[in-house]
Amino acid sequence: MRGLTADYQLTLPAILRRAESHFGYREIVTRLPDKSFHRYTYADMVRRTKKLAVALGGLGLEKSDRVATLAWNSYQHLEAYFGIPCSGVVLHTINPRLSPDDLAYIFDHAEDKILLIDETMLQLLDSFKDEVNLEHIFVISSDGSVPDSAPDGLESYEDLLESADESEFEYPDFDENDAAAMCYTSGTTGRPKGVTYSHRCICLHSMAAATPDMLGLRERDTVMPVVPMFHVNAWGLPFTAAMTGARQVMPGPHLDPESLLENLAQERVTVTAGVPTIFFGILRKLDEDPDAYDLSNLHDMIIGGSAAPESMIRAFKERHDLNVLHAWGMTETTPLGTVCNLTSEKEELSEDEKYQVRATQGVPGPFIEVRARGDEGFAAWDGESMGELEVRGPWVTGAYYKDEDPDKFTDDGWFKTGDIASISPGGYVEIQDRTKDLIKSGGEWISSVTLENDLMAHDAVAEAAVIAIPSEKWQERPLGVVVLEDGKDVTEEDLMSHLAEKHPKWSLPDAIEFVDEIPRTAAGKFLKRALREQFKDYTPTA
Amino acid sequence: MRGLTADYQLTLPAILRRAESHFGYREIVTRLPDKSFHRYTYADMVRRTKKLAVALGGLGLEKSDRVATLAWNSYQHLEAYFGIPCSGVVLHTINPRLSPDDLAYIFDHAEDKILLIDETMLQLLDSFKDEVNLEHIFVISSDGSVPDSAPDGLESYEDLLESADESEFEYPDFDENDAAAMCYTSGTTGRPKGVTYSHRCICLHSMAAATPDMLGLRERDTVMPVVPMFHVNAWGLPFTAAMTGARQVMPGPHLDPESLLENLAQERVTVTAGVPTIFFGILRKLDEDPDAYDLSNLHDMIIGGSAAPESMIRAFKERHDLNVLHAWGMTETTPLGTVCNLTSEKEELSEDEKYQVRATQGVPGPFIEVRARGDEGFAAWDGESMGELEVRGPWVTGAYYKDEDPDKFTDDGWFKTGDIASISPGGYVEIQDRTKDLIKSGGEWISSVTLENDLMAHDAVAEAAVIAIPSEKWQERPLGVVVLEDGKDVTEEDLMSHLAEKHPKWSLPDAIEFVDEIPRTAAGKFLKRALREQFKDYTPTA
């Protein structure tokens, strides 16, 4: 016997229709390249999105062909987020920070037919244009024209819209399992791998993200995704915001702390989201001038992408009364997996203990399941036992595009994240390390992340990475690599005693090296592979 | 191209597993028949639920067989909510307030194989037991035994659990479209009709219900469903609470205002839900003794089932600082369709205007779509044009059980609610009437609900119903039927002038009749059919 529920499909056209029917009055604000503000409403967005879908329909694409974007967060990119999937083809967001080589690889691998590109990213084209096979390239620009400096053959995004009549748009009926979007991982090893998102997966992710123990988004919120729309759907925020009717503020190409703080204050943003690097900058700026910005509307700063150190979470709260919501996810999980809202049993904890909990990755969203696979079966949920985090759920990918790297998926439907985690009673996940960054010393595991966080908790430390260096005796040993705060100084010995307050002696780094900067991936994460290469023959001088 | 999302099914076993993994410490409180409190945790609930599922598995049932419950809100009923669907059969909750004739009809129609029944409802058995064909009847009782007074052949629910070993339970993999539950409508005309709920539909309803612009439920909430668990899944609250980890307080058979207020205060309930009748009683009690109960934790009282008059919403807020969340749904919509949270554009309204908005049924949840079909096409969303409300979405039924009354479903996938509604800009739905209760006077439609609400806004009026009486000249004319507040008095003329402040003369009732009580359906709604019968030959005396 079946449940006789209507055969209603969870699709992006349904979200677009909801935005049109209910939230036409709600505003979408974009910071343009010249730093002025562009404002329009969801009603305008829907009208132009329909034009885009109709126009794409006239370009001879076939169902599920890929249309790529290389663009900052903007209203036009939002139009692409809905217009491309609502015309039956697949939105393929591309990370402009990848190497030209990886960019060409991705275009080729995804077989993109069309590209929408920001005028501010045109210089990227030179490096890979001859390698790829695109039928059309449309330029998104503030004045609607193709800049004179652009290569020949480029077309205008505004002209594309202009060519179409939105009244020709009919809401399509897709199977919810059809692909709506795709994104490539920006892995630190090997080639990027493609992850495809079904309409269903994005819709379920949007509903779950809106629940109060995940992000708690609603119509009266104003959401500013700082996390780029080329990076795992900007954590799904543009979709969740459209579903809930939340106002959206798009920072455009301006990701410097000053511009972001101006947006947060002037536009009375209630929820923002980005990687720790962005918030390090914001924190520094606020510390310099604590009264310059009225952030009284801002109730949550969602930090993910890599771990937010406890010291940062504490600093925002204690010095600026700002709440950090720690989140974890991956390209393969659409991306939200866990969010760290404190559950009721944590109410009794001391403030210090609460900060410790807030620095974990938190509890899985509804229908997301986690387990940690250790060397001997699954790790107990005791907050200490470690294993490789495995995850499953309705918005967790079941395979990479073109079936690459099938070993990342278990036979019983779980995705192997490559993260080493412990899980506490109640199900709080704490990422201890990437599998490949874990330091295996004399049969014990040392978490580089924990050491990094505790190094960064020191006043004089701006950034810290801990990597494994080869050791004949122990197999591997930790090495600390530290960037100092401007104008501050500290000795290796001081940092060692600082760490020794919390860590057993055998797990302390063999040495600390001071550097000017730590190399990063295109997604802003530490590129430890490069550090390991740099220090592979390292011998402590002490 | 498909989105390569893992083939994860949305099922009740996934919710049960989540409650077990994450919320084992959280409490479930039940008011027992003797008014004492029973307390245990989700961990206990899951253990006993597994026993129930294993025990049911040993009774020779086949997949999708129906297991019925006749029970108040209690921890045992919660065990049935999960244990029955998690053993692969269908939870069929039955309304004990139905007539013996309808009860026998429903058992027969649903072909129930097993019944779980509360000891407090055993007397119901006499009236229909010989008409039905049940293989087992298990009695839920406080001391675990079958009362001596019970008919022969009844078995003990506790013995059933005792017979099973929870370690034999394995989480099953169901197709999310398999039936999990069913419930019959308590229609005011014709036989009850069966609605079946798939696992998917309950899971999606649970996620949507938790979003902040619907009910906004989270782990730190304590939820008390006063709406009975035999009534459309207690509006899904037991499922949503288990998914979010919210604490649950079950009032058992004690639905009197005093017991409910004791529960709300002592158990620090944050969210409760029920029909207007329940809240009329609570309001009266609070008015009598405003300081007797500390309700400072209670942030939302969800009222649905029938319309909450604006006067009640206002009285709770102004006199007791309590927030009413008005909701609308039907058995056919699992049931949540719309909830009235004020969207940002309503912020500018005056307090009076806000109350007017709060008295509407509110905005559809995510993926729920509404339209109002008038005599000439669909009604404009102008807040005035009326039509029959049609609804579709992933938890709206697509057919009745055994395909009865197929005319209620349109060819393009919408359910015809039988409610007459207007829809405002922004999509606020206002139910004006049931189709059959609408008064058609000289080509104009008169809403009985609006007149009723305005009558009930009068100090001296406890309850009011407005029905159509036949008129040769106008086809139909309205008649008001009023129950006075204890100890208060008012004349027909006074009530007419009161109504004339808001309503045009032609739409005023031809007369007002004073009665001692208004007949109600098993679900507590006005039984207008009976009133129309009573007054069918009515001629105004004035």
C-alpha cells in the first residue's frame, strides 16, 4: 500500500514560483563593481529569471546540458541560479580561483556549452579560452555592454535577456531527481571531481537549512552570503532565502572587511556566512574600531569551510556581542552537514565549556547521519575516539560525476569524507583533521587542527598550520608553522609552554617555524600539501 | 542527467534513529488517567518502540496491514506512532468521538487487523465490537494489566511489549512512498473518508513544520500537543518533535483548562496546540485568575482546526501577553497548510491591523501552493475576491483511500478543500466559509465565518454560528444562532447594531436566535448541518 500523497515534485521551479507568488515585494541588494548599490525585488528577479530561461531555451541546448558561471555574488548570478535549472539545463558554478589548468580541465570534463562570466573576471578567459569548447560566452557587466577590451565573439548578458519575452515562460514539470546544478571539489590532491545536485537534493537542503537548529532562516531575515556563489551554491543560501522569502544582500566582488561591514550595518543584515579567513579580517577591523558599525541586527555569523577556532568565536562574543554559528559541510553534502547550535543539555555548562562546544562542528541536520570509522570498527560517541567521518542523507552525493573515485562511497550508501572526527554523546561532531593531515606518531594519532586552534588562541598568532614531518623513530612528528599578528612577537618557547597547558608532551610540535604567509587553496583553506613539500627535509634546529 | 544524490529514503525509521542517536536524554512527560505524571526519555521511548515493532512483527501481519489506535495523547500512543510504521504496517488512528456506527464503518473500511485501545475508552468497544473483525485487541493501561471489567479476549499492551526483545529490531529500509499512517476525515456530510500518509509525506511535513515561518520547533522546545493524537497525527507534532528532539508533554485524557494550565506552567511548555474550544476554556480560566499560572516559557499557542476569532487572539495577547499562532490545515493536508506568522511587510501596520492579519489563516508553508477558484476563473489575490480554496504540495493527498470521492481532486493535481477563501497580496489565506456553509443571497456571497467572528467579538457572546435559511426572494438569508456568556445578557437589536458597524445592511442576519448550546462534530467543530435542520422552517418573528 502506498501513501496516496499527490505526486508533487520538489524542484527549483516550485521555489521560484513561491518567491513570485509570496515574496515579490522583498528586496535583493547587490554591491556593484563600482561599490554602488543595485536594488530590485524578487518580482524583478523572477521576471528577469524567466527571460533568462526563455532565452536559454532558444539556444538549442538539450536537456541537462551544462551552463557554466564564473561570477561573484550578484543579482545576475542569482538569476542564473534559478534561470539555468528552470530551463531544464544544469547550473555549473566554477571557482575562478582555480589554476588555468584546472579551469580548462573542468570546462572540458563538464562539457559546458555556455558560460556566463563577470566583466571583472574576463582576464581569466585568456588563460584557458583556447583550451575549451564553448558555444556562447555572455558577459555580465554593470552597464550591460561587452567591454571593448574583451576578446572577440563575446555577447552581452543583458542583450540575451532583452531578446526574450518572459510571458513565454511556462513553469516546467521536472522529475525531482533530474540534475539542477553541479560543482567541482577544489581538492588539495588530484583533479577536481564533479558533484551533481538534483532538484530534490537542493529543495530538501533548503528546507532543512531553514530549521531553527540549523540556520533558522525566515522571511524577516536579511541574508548576506559572503561565501561565494561559485563555492558549493554559496552554502545553499540563495536557494534557502528564496524559499523563505528572506531579503538578500550580495557583496559582489568586494570581500574586504570594510565593504562587508558597511553592508552588514547599512543593510541591517541579520545572518551572514563565510569562511574563517573572512571573519578574521572582520574581527581585526572591529577590534580596531569597535563603535564604527551598528551590527545590532546581526544575530548569526555562520562560519564554515574550515574550522573556526574557539578563540575567534569567543572574541566575537566577548568583545562585540556577536554570535558565531559554526557549521560543517562539503561540496559532496550540498553542503550543510552539521551546525553547532547548543542543545538544551548544554545549558548547564560553564561559559568556557560552552565555547568549547561551540567550537565543534555541531549536530547533523535532520535526515543527515554520521559515523566515524576507526581502525577497529566504528568509534564510540564518547568525544574522544576518532575515525574517518562517514555521512549519508538525502542531500549527500552518491557518486561523483562520470563515476570517478568510486572508493569514496561505501557499499551501504555512506560517503567517506576524508575528515578525521570524534563524536560526542548527543552527536556533536568534532573534526580533528583531514585523513591526510593527521599526524601518526609512534602509533598515536595527533590532530593538527587542535594544535592549530590552540596556537591561534595565542594573542600574538595570526594564523597557524601544523603539518607532519617524516621521522625515522616515530614515523611522523608535528611541526608548527606560524604567521605572527602585525606588530606582535613571541618566542618558540613561549608558544610551546602555551600549548603544553592543554596538550601532553608527546603530542607537542617538534618545533615552530615562523613564516610570512601560509599558502591557501582556491577555496581559502590551508594548502598543507605545499607546506609539507616545503618542509619535507626539515630538521629542527633546536 | 540525474542528480547523483544518494538514494536516501525519507522514512519514519530515519526519524526514530535520529531520536535514538541524538536525543536519548530528552524527556517525554505524560499525564496519566489518575493525573499523576509519567516521565521517561526518548531513549526509553525508542527501546519500547523497538519492542512494539518486534512484537507486531510476530503477529503474522503482512506489509501495509492496518493497526488501529483508540487512545489519548500518551507515551504509549507515541510508541505506537513509531512502532507501527517502523514494523512495516500502517498506523490507523481513530477518533473515539465518532458515532458507534461510523466507528464500525471505519474499522470495516480500513480492514484493521489489530487495535490498541486505552483503558479509559473500553466502554466504546461494546457499541461496535460485534460489528468488526479484529485479530487482536491490546489494552493500554496505567498498571499494565487488562481491567477485570473488560470484555473477554482482550490482551495487555505491556505483555505484548514484554514478549519482545528490542535487540531483534533492525531498522528497515522502506520506500518513502510506502504508507506509514492513515486517518479518516470527520466530515459533517456523508461517511468518513480515508486519507493515507506516506513516510515521505510525514517526513517532509515534519521538516516544513519545524521552519521558523511555520511552527519553528527545535530541540530546546517543550511541546504539548493538546490536539489529540487521534486527530490528523496531532498536527504532526509528535513526529516533528522527535525529529527536532523537542521535549514532549502529553496531556493524556485531561483536557480541562485547569489540568492543561497546570501542565503548561509546571512543565515549562514552550509551544502548545489545539482547537479554539480548548483555548476558549483556557482564556476563561486565565481571566478568572490571571496570576495563578506562570506561563512565561510559553511562546506560541498554535490554534487551528477551525478559525480562531480575532477577539480571542487579541484577548490572549492584551490580557495575558500570550501569542496565538493561527494555523490552517485538513486531514487531507497532513495537516499543516498555512500558518500565520507576520511577514516583514506587515511590520508597518497598526496594532489593530496586525490583529486582523493574525486572524487570517496565514501563508502556505514551503512547497504548499494555494489558489481560490471562483465562479469565473481563479480569484485575484486582492484579499476580497473569493473562491473555493484549492491546494497542492508534497504532503497534500492525491486520492482518498479506495479512491472515494475522486471529484475532490482536479486533473492537474490540486485538492479541492471545500473551503471558501480569499487570498491577500503576499499570499495570506483567509477562510471565509465552508462551501456548504456559504450563504448565497441574491447573487452575493455572505461569509458566515466573518459574521460569527464579529458576533463572538461581543462581550456578551460566548459562541455564535451563522447559517443559511431558505428565502423565496433571495434564495438564502443568514440567521445568527448565539450562546450567551454565563451571567451576561444582550438583545438582538444590540447585536445587530454591533454587526452593522462592520457589515453592509444586506449582509446582516435576518434574525438572531439565542440557544443553550451549538451542536458540534466529533472534532469539535460546529455541526451546521444539525442547525440548518433545526431551523429549516424558520421565519423571523420580528
